[in-house]
Amino acid sequence: MSRNGFTLVEVLVALVIFAIGALGLAAETAALTRQIGIGQRAAVVTAAATARLERARARACESRADGIETVRYHSVRLADLEWSWRDPGDSAFRLTLVTVPFGAPARSSIPADTLTTVVWCRR
């Protein structure tokens, strides 16, 4: 007797294997999408920190004021940039810029970061 087609058990086993693969693919896609979002937010904060640092350096010899600026992506608050100046008295002003992620540190996808630079001004 020849056998044509598949048995019900074979079809069910194939469907279970396919479902496990599809769920794994969906989970990986969700994780990848989440990582892309984290990368985009970190890039926005990094670009804002770089721009703030350059603006502060450009005006350093005329005026130095500590400050804070909020970085937003669309309407979402991502981080605060806090900068401060220090004058050690040797024509070199130290500028420290700290990136403070919004939210609890354990829940934030953007790491805290500190940038320090020296600006030389003639007295």
C-alpha cells in the first residue's frame, strides 16, 4: 500500500516548529528595534553635548557662565547637560560638561558621561 500526503501528527509537529521559529524571529526583531531606538537617542544626546561644548569653547575668553540645558528628541526629554567652569588661575579655564540621563539611572538607556576640556585665554 502506498502512502500519499502527511499524517495529522506530522503536520502538527511541523506547525509547532514553524511557530517556535516565528516567535523567535519576532522577539529578535523587537530587540533590534529597541536597540536602534537606544542608539538614536544616544546619538541625539551626543550631538547636543558636542554642540554645547563647542559653543561654550567659542565664547570662553569673553564670558564663562555655568548652566544647564535639557536635550529633547521631539517632545521626549532625554537628558540634561550641565556645564561648569573652573579657573585654576593660570590662563587655562577648565570646562566640565556632564550628561545626566533623564529618569532613574538603572532605567535610562543613555549612559551618564563627563567631558572635560581646557580653554586657554590670554589675560
